Amino acid sequence: MSDSIEIKVNGLEQLYANLANFSDKEVLAATRDGLQAVGDLWADAARDLAPDGDSGMLKASIGHVVKMSPSKGWGVVRVGPMFGLGKVKPNDRTSDPAIYGAFVEWGHRVVIKAVTWLGTTKYKQHRKDGVDVVVPGKRFLTPVFDTMSETAIDTFIATVKARLGL
């Protein structure tokens, strides 16, 4: 079994020929717009799949950020729960959806807080009948990326073409 994934894209010669007609600034702006469109698409789909929860903060915190490095020739869009969105308890970063969103997505073991007879606090694994208590994950990001990759590529291409007038 192979440890790599190979993706073959045909028609790059024509793409490079078309991009040569535009300035670097125009190509960069079109790329950023394409990534923004993909981020909007994925974030909306992730919000639809995210569990409501008690407060709704997880669903409300899902967004996207586009980062570009023109000098290194890459751009990326990151989608998921964002830091600082929603009502977060003061001085408690664990209540931020960007932190607990990973536990919702992937699941977690239940940990209980115990106070020792000396008054110190320690945390221990919660067990029931000798078995760890586990909360299963509720996938809301993984299915979006798995099922919408072709749509994302089409959205990116259409946005770049529209921006450059191709």
C-alpha cells in the first residue's frame, strides 16, 4: 500500500499561457478571490453540519481565513471555529469554540475534577466498570472537505476566471 497521494492535473500549459497575459498583482488578487469563495462555500457547509449545542457558539464561530505568500508562491484557506468569536468566559481559553470544536469533531475521553484531602486539584480519567468513558465525535468539518472537494475546485476556477475575464 502506498503512503502518498498523486493528483494529476491536465491543461496547465494553457493556464500558464493565459496567466502570462496578466500582471502578478492581478493574478494574486484573482487567487485570493478564489480562495475566499472556497472558504465561504466550506464555512457555510460546516455551519449547516455543526451541532447546535446549548449556546450555539460553535456554529456561530465557524469562519475562514485566507493567507497568501506571493514571494513563496502559495495560498491557503483555513476553515473551522475561529478564536474569539462568541461569548467566552474571561481568562478561560477552554470555553472558546476554537478549542472545544476539536473535541466535538473528534470526540474525547471524560475527565473528572477531583480535590485531594490536601485541597489540591487534580484531574483523572473517568472510568465506568473499568472502561474509559468516551464521548464520540460529531463530525462537522471532515464531511465538508471529503464531499465538497470537486465543488471547491470548480468554485475556485470559476471565480478566478470571472476575476480575470477569461
